Amino acid sequence: MARIAPLTPPYEADVEQALRKWMPPGVAREPLALFRLLQHSPELASRMRVLGAGVLAHGELPALDREIVIARVTARCGCRYEWGVHAAVFASEVGLTAAQVEATVTGGSTHPAWSGRQRALIVAVDELHDTATVSADAWAALAEHYPASQLLEFLVLAGWYRTIAYVANGVGLEEETWAAPYPGR
């Protein structure tokens, strides 16, 4: 059970409106538990939504690369909640294979599922996770594939999803019932 329970319906009108802003248009499912949790602090939720929507839907990184970064960051943080949401909703949509999805949790950068560009992402995410920086070699490998604007976006994206992992793990947020199962269960 979460240390802070996500809000449940019926919602106040302002909460309902705020929650709908988090969800893509036309999605019939209940707003994510993470969004309902954040609504305990409407001002914080409002500020977080802008950056979250920006890195998820309006970035320059290719969608496939974005999802590899998100899956690897959340896997390295042990954030089953966010990893499961992205694996269920976005993985197949952006072209991640089942082997790649699993490798974000169980494989290293040399896993045969990864291309050279994808290996560079995995190495950089792992270095950021372990040291809060990216080595010169890892940066050079990334820079072979991405311009400066995408390199900056990569750093913000990785940091953003580490923040989300801190929130979800910190409160003990339970996985969505429809989320992808975390490998190794």
C-alpha cells in the first residue's frame, strides 16, 4: 500500500480537470495512479505536468530512443511502476521488441538486442545512474549519433524519469493493474 494514497473518484471538479490534462485525449482509462498521487499538491503537479508532457510528447529524440532511455532509467532505479506503464503503453508503439524491453531490466549495453546507437544510450544512462555524470568516452559515443539539442534533451529526460522513480518508489506506488510485468518476477 502506498504511503500516500492516490486520490480516488469522485473527484472535485478542479481535480478532475487537472487529471484530464495529464491524460492523452480520448483515453478512457482512469488517470494514472502517479497523476492522482501528484494531485495532492496541485501546484507541484501543474509544474511537473509541463515538463513531463514536454519531454514525452514534444522532444527531438526519436521516440524509440526516448523509450529506451525511460525504460533503462526506471529499470536501474527499480521503479516497477513507471517501467511497467511505459512497457505496456509505449514499447510496441515505438518499435521496441520484447527482447529489448526485457534487456532494459536484465541486460547490459552489450546485449545483442541493441544497435550501436542504442548501446551508447544504455552506457550513458548506466553511467548517469552510477556516477551522476557521463564519461568522455560515453559522451563521444552519444555525440556520434545526436546533435547538441538532443544530447541536452537526453540528460533532462534521464533526470526527469529518475525524479519520477524517486516519487513512485518513495511513496511505494503500486503498479497499475494493466502494466507490463517486470522481468524476473
